[in-house]
Amino acid sequence: MSYRPVVCLRHSLRPSCAPIRAQKRFARVHDVRFVASRHASSIKDRYRDKLEEKARAEGHESVAAMTEAYRERIKQLKEKAAIELGQQQTQVKNTFNQPPPPPPQTGKDISKTKPSSKERFSGIKPLSSYLDLEKVAALPRKEIEYLWRLRHANNPQSLCAVMTTDTYRRIYETAKTHPRFILPLPRPAAEDGSGDVQQAPNGFKEVPRSASDIHFLQWSFLPPAVPPPPGVQTLNTHTSTILFTHLAAFKLHGEFAQPHTVVTHHLDLADSHGIVLLNGQVTEGKGVSVEEGKWLLLCMQKFYDHDGHGGGVGKEKRQNLLKKFSKGDSDFDVAELVDEAERIS
């Protein structure tokens, strides 16, 4: 049975202020796989005056002549440093020996230490912690949407939206195949003309944006807060979350990197009302504003909802970018990713 959509995620996440629009890019998009380093010649140029002064003081005709005179000494120091470094590495390896294995646990010990399902997923609040589900079940979808927005109105860092089950199903099918991806976030370029991206503790709101930095998204799927009875057909088979993290932080810390935005999808009302409730939080001080968090959600839907918001011009390109990233294809092009993201209006 089809339902008329309550609200499209594209419109439900639209901020009250002017939307983020990426302007024509004249700045660089930085790929964290490449790190710029200072060349040795620039160091010599920086200290050239002091080197020439030392060469004259020791009676050498030039810096090159002084370098030639010290060639053997430099070689000996390098060999000595290499030997000492190898000894230090050996000492470090010996210092951190593997600890002995823990003693085997009995069944009683395991039952004491094994967390319950509620404790295991305590970081994700169930929908019942936001709404009285028994009372909400009798309300029409429009009133539920109003209550859902009202529930988050007093939290300036929150994100909330309502989407139809059909929209969520399309996104979910893509997310199962491509649980990880990267998205560019339009940012203002540095004022010094270097092409670098500006950063701020709480992100940016209404500013010109001509550069981009890259953010990593990761899906996870957890059991529903209330398991369905055995043999019952239901759409409420899981609770899904999306973690958004600065790509540079993820490459540095891996799974221990702290996300700046966390979004949860609740399917408790999918069967009765045909809707999925979304709520999230943008952490203050993590370098992203609430408006930018909303933009990342819209961008995610652009790539994951192929037959909905992500349809139209560039659909095949966006699908190919997802496939290439999931396969680790060397042909994955960050510049093409940015171009497709800029199509968002």
C-alpha cells in the first residue's frame, strides 16, 4: 500500500537561513593521502648566510668546499645514528612484550561480565525515550511530525526529520552495499590566497564557500529497541545510525576517531504510519555547524537515494563513485565527487 509522503528529507532538513551554496571553486581540495613537506633546499636557503659566515671563519672558499671537507665526518655520524636507532627499536620491542593470556572464565563469570542488549547499545536512545508510543499510535502522521519537531525545538544542536518508509528503504538498500563513503563539505577558502580551507571550532553559517574539505560517513545497523514477536512480519527490523567524521581525523585515529555528527533512524512507526523518524546531534566545538550537518545529510541522500532525491542528472556518476569507493578503485576521483556534490540545491 502506498502512502503520500509526509515530508521529503530534502525539505525537512532545510534550515531557516539561506541554504549552503557552493560557489565556483578556485581553491584546492585537499586529499589527506598526500602530505606536503619542506624540501631540503629551502632549509639551506634559509640558513645560507650563517653557512657562508662559518665557511669564511674556517678558511673555506665556499659552503660547498666546507661541505666537502666535512663529508667523511658526516658519513660517520649518519652510520652511528643508524646503529643507535636500531638498538633503541630493539629495546622498545623487548619492553612491550605480550601480556600472559587471562585465565579461562567459568559460565558464571561470563554471565556476570556479558552486557545485556540494552547496555550494549545504551548509546542509542530508543524512540520511546522521546515519545509516548502508546499515545502517538492513535495520532495521524501530520501530528506526529509536529510533535517530533517540537520535541527537538529547544536543542540548537539537534537534527530531526520525518521520511516515508519508501524513501528510507531505498537509502537502506544502498547503505547495506556501501556502508562507508566520503562527502565533500563546502567551506570558505583561506584569505591568504593559498587555496587552503578555513576551519572554525563551530563551523560556518552564512559565508561564501569556494573550497571543500572531506568528511567520512559510516553506517551501522543495530537490533530494534523492542524485538518483534516471533513469526510477525514487520518493517521495524533494526535501528540504523550514521556517523560523520572529519576524514583527516579518521585516517589518524581510525575507529577511535570522534564523530562530529551522529544521526539515528527509528522504524517503530514504519508499520502503522509508513514513516521513519530521524534525529541527530551535531557536537559543539567539533568544527561543524548545524547547517553544515544538515547539508551533509542532504548530500548523503543525493548519493544513496538513487530513485528519489538522488535521481536525475548525474545519477550514474554518483552510483559509480559509490562502487569505486567501496571497491577501493584507484580511479576514484575526489574532484568528480566534489562536482557531483555541488549539484545539490
